[in-house]
Amino acid sequence: MIAWRYLRARRSDGGVSVMTWISLVGILLAVAALIITMAVRAGFRAEFVDTILGSNAHVTVYNSEEINDLGQSSRVMPDYAARAEAIAKVPGVTRVAPLVRGNVMANSGDQNTGAQVFGITAEDFAGIPRIANPETSIGDIARFDEGIAIGREMARTLNLDVGDAITLISPNGVKTAFGTSPRVNVYEVVYIFSAGRYDIDNVRVYLPFEEAQSFFNREGVADELEVMVADPEGVDDMTPALLAAGGERTLLWSWRDRSGGFLRALAIEDTVMFVLMAVLVLIASLNIVSGLVMLVKNKGRDIGILRTMGLTEGSVMRIFLICGALVGVIGTILGVIIGCLFALYFDQILAFVNGASGGDVWDASVRGIYKLPAKLMWQDVVKAVSLSLLLSCIVTIFPARRAARMNPVEALRYE
């Protein structure tokens, strides 16, 4: 009761309502900022990983290098069908797709761009989650065998739409008596996809498997096998079984190998951001100390009277501990509410900021993904609440002890 009266007291009555409000608002903003930051970081990682797993192989199976009769190195798989069947029987494997890969130049009119061609069967193409998504693509995926599928950004670069023609130019084309001449083929664009990643949509092209074999002189062979598994996070545990099923010369390249460096960098950034935001919460909590020191100074007469009436040091200390803790609790609760609401409606807020600024706040060509999502996780909220309450309680100990040890005689000498 006494603590609550002290917090509500007006400045003219010896209270420190202004400092109390400053402390409360500081903690509110710090907790909200911490929750928003962690939600955005969690959303960015989840979106990045989802685009990796939804548009790329979880594990790529390919051959070790071999020197053929002509003295040329080769990694092609003549027995790709049998090996794909064997790998598909490994527990946890959901799909195995033979691929033919190559780099070409894509042309349309006066526009040119580099492209990575993936030769894949229509059935396997329809099983790629992020690519075969009707909500983010245009065209008829059922016509894949009749033409070519390209990414959204490539279509924008070459000014193409479904039904238009695209020219692919490969320097390693037809072999003649006078050498190798470039191969130039024209295809109809039957499908335009968006994988959610700018770097994929800007360069990737899908061709029917047999057409890709012919285009890249891979008749009867494949370059690699694209393996999808039920649990991508546990792909490392499947390595021995995949190597055994693949047989001799089998090498593996998982999605963790491909993007492990970036994911480790994200983990380090998450830790650094949490530490920085924790410092911000600490600074906000220190405002409670200023308010309590002033409160103790203004309430010196009250403390002296209470002590002479028999109130113990522990009771006086509890009064001011409760004062500081109440500020921390109320500020934390309000901060959690604001932070959670901000994270839940982050897309709408970012869209408003984007519209108000008159420009593209989030540039996919720089950041890789098309949107900055926020993923609110209860673990992050618990961390923020625990940190705020812990710091709020710790910083009140010094002024509370000072008030408890105040000599009642000295407090009342000049009253």
C-alpha cells in the first residue's frame, strides 16, 4: 500500500511521478524493441531457410571426377536411374530426381542474361514445393514438356510473358569436323515461377529432362541426383545411408554445406543483436535507480517516522523494492503488448512505411528474399520478459538498501 501511494504521489507531495513515467516508458520501449528485433530475426531466418529447402535439393548426389578414354575429366552418371531407385529406398527420402545442369546465355530481342539450366522430368518438376506453387506462378505447369519454365526476375529482365519465345545459347554445342559450334535453341515460355529468392528467380531455367540431355550433349546420362528428405534438419544423420545406397564414386552436397556459412553468420548476428538490445533494456532499467534515489530523498521524513514507529529495515527495503519492481512489471507488460502487436502486424506496418516513403524499403536484389517477415516465438518473449524483470529487480536493490539504512534521527533532525 505504501509503495503504491509513493508511486502515485504528485511531485508537489514529494513524489517523483515524472521520473516514474520516464522509467516506465523507457522499459516499455526497450522490451518492445527487443521482442520486435528477435521476431524479425527469427522471421528472416525462417523465410531464408524455407526458400532454400523449398526450391533446392536437400542433398545433391554426384560422382567423383573420372578421366575418360580421351583424357577428359567427367562426372556424369550413366546409371542414374538405378542409383536413383536405390537412394529412394533409403528411409527418410521422399523424392529423387535426376538432373542435367548447364550454364547458357538467354536472349530475347535486344536483352541478354546468364542462365542456369536444370533439366528435369515433368513429374519431378511438379514436386518442387516453391517452384510448382500456383499462388506465386503463372502459366500451365502441365505444359512443361512443351516448352520451358523461367524465373520471375528473368522474365522481367528479358521482358517475357507466358507464350513468348526465349533463345538459349550454349557455347558447347554441336561437334563438327571444324570444331564445336554454339548450339542455339528457341523455346516457348510455358511457365513463370517465383521461388521467393531473387538470386534463383533471376537465373534459373527448367527444361524437360530429355531436351536438356540433347541440348548439353548428355544423351543417356545425368549430371547429378536431387534428393529431398522428410527431415531436412537431420540430413547429416542420413549421410552414411545415402553414401551406401549411391555406391562407388558417390559424393554428397547438402543444403547445410551450401548455406552453412550464411546460417552461421545469422546465428552470430542473432546473439550480437540480443546482447545490444539487452544493453538497451539495462539502460532503461537504470532510470528506475534515478527515480528511486529521488524518491528516497523526498521521503526521508516518512522513512524516519515509520522507523520510529517500529518499521524494520527489511520492511522499508521492501517498500522501495516494490516501487521499482512495479515500474519494471508495468513497463514490461506494456512493452510485451506493443512488441507482440508490432510483430503480428509487421507486414502491414512495413507496407505502410514503404508507401509513405515512396520507394522500395526492402530491395530483394540486395537482401535475397522478397519480404521481411516477423515470426513471433514464445521463447523470445519469455527471454525478453525475464531479462527485463530481472534487471528491474536488481537495479532497485541499491536505492532500497540506502533507504533501509537511513538513520531515523538524521532523517528527522531538520524537520
